[in-house]
Amino acid sequence: MIAVELDRIAKSYAKGKVQAVRSVSFDVHKGELFGLIGPDGAGKTSIFRMLTTLLIPDAGKATVDGFDIVKDYKAIRKRVGYMPGRFSLYQDLSVQENLEFFATLFDTTIDANYEMIRDIYAQIERFKNRKAGKLSGGMKQKLALCCALIHKPSVLFLDEPTTGVDAVSRKEFWEMLRSLRAQNITILVSTPYMDEATLCDRIALIQEGQILSIDTPQGIIQSFGSPLLAVKSEQMISLLHHLRNYSGTKTCYTFGEFHHLTLKETEEVSDLKTYLKSKGQVGVEIQSVQPTIEDCFMAQMNRRADQNENYG
């Protein structure tokens, strides 16, 4: 069963000068944990704001639980939970007061839906009388999630929920999402962190308002298509220049302490070593590595750029 469906949704700003979302289509199955993965400015927030009826699309259509995001906005607002990227709760209200307020908005009570938030709220209950503005980043995150869940939504939208929080809080948050998914809640989460993509059932890679690829994390990794090399030397800056100017290079970009490289099909690693030696590179290390989601994202971006260039 489809919980969320987008059909060529588009959105622009500044009187059409800035295209934030470009004819995006995908669907999310009921009970699925779906990730929208891409850097800042990719269009993730605009998509979420349209699906939660806070923005009207310029073109296309979309449904949430079968309800049209324009015509049936009132029904959708009763059925979805939304946690925006920025902490948007009332900073001068306490934890308890924020929860009570959001429960009242949906004509319910904390007691009526406590089972939905019990495991999460247990982690912040000792701070229930503290003002929300005085909480740590991780505690704010948990409070915001509780407020988004207090009316038992069928679909939950989380816009970059782990941005700006520490690694431990990020891990705890994803554990909470897995627990929520077990309750048959459909979850859509956006994130710029490529490592979080592997925690989703399926993901959509997005850049400049366009979907690059949609599949399971493993499916996207398997589609990488070329052997991947990690290369380093004692002169990393000049090494990048030499690798990018090597005639056998297909793609090359910096990745942590290495440069990640793919070669054209006819090229041999031994020829690359000879080339780098001729350029005066010292301490060269070349090893085969498994691609990550980030590698796949870079590859998809390069393919899209090549397609646009050929089309132009």
C-alpha cells in the first residue's frame, strides 16, 4: 500500500528564478522508513513542506494517505507529524507545557497517547519542568519528536532531525526511529549525512531539486558500476591535480585522507603507478575499496552533469 505519492512535483521561488524542486516523482510504502538524502539546498525541505501542506506546489500533484496535499490539506494535517529542521517549539514553555500544548492542538491528551511516546519521553521526563530553550540539542530533538507524535500520526516527516547534534544523540535518534517503524508508522526523513542513508529501507538521492536515484541503500551501492580505488601520497594537493590530469582517469574526488578514483575500462593500476612516479609522487598508496553511499552520490552527480552537457 502506498502512503505517500509524488507525481512531478515542482516548486520555485523568487518569481521562478530559483527552481527548488524540479518535477520530482516517487512513492513511499506504508510502514516504510524512507530517506531523502542530499546536501543543503537540494530541495529536501521544500518537498517536506509541500507534503505537510505548508507550501503549495507550482506543478504536479501529491497525496499523503490518499489525500491530496492541496484539496485535502485539513485531513492531512490531522494525520501527519512534522519535525522541521530548526527547533520550533516554544522556548519559554517547559517540556511538559510544550507537550500539553501540542496535544491540545489535536484535541487529545498526553495520557491518551502516552504509549506512543513513552520510550522517548522516559529519556527527558526528569527535565519536564525545564524550559525547552534550556535543553541540550539532543534533549530538544527528543522533545520535538514527542510533540510530533503526540496525536498518533500515520505518517511522520522529519526534516534533517540529527543536524547539529552529537554522534551519540544521532545514534539514539535512529534507534528510536526503528522502534517507531515497528509500530507501522510511515517515516520520511531527510538528511545531509550520507552515513545515515544505510539506516533506511529505501532512499532517494537528490541534488539541485532533482532525484538522482531511488533504491535500497544496498541497491544503490551495487549500481556503482566501476572498481573504486583509494589513493594517497605524501603530496596530496599535487596528487589530486595529477590524478585528474591522468588520461586514464574516469572520476576523481577527495574523500577523507584519500582521493577516490575510478579508471577507464582499459586502464591498469600498474600504468597509474608508473605515471605517478614520473610526476615525482612519493609514498604512493593505492588500494581497492568498497563504494559508500557518498561515492554513489558523487557518481550520480557526474552522470547527471554529463547527460546535461551532452543534451546541451
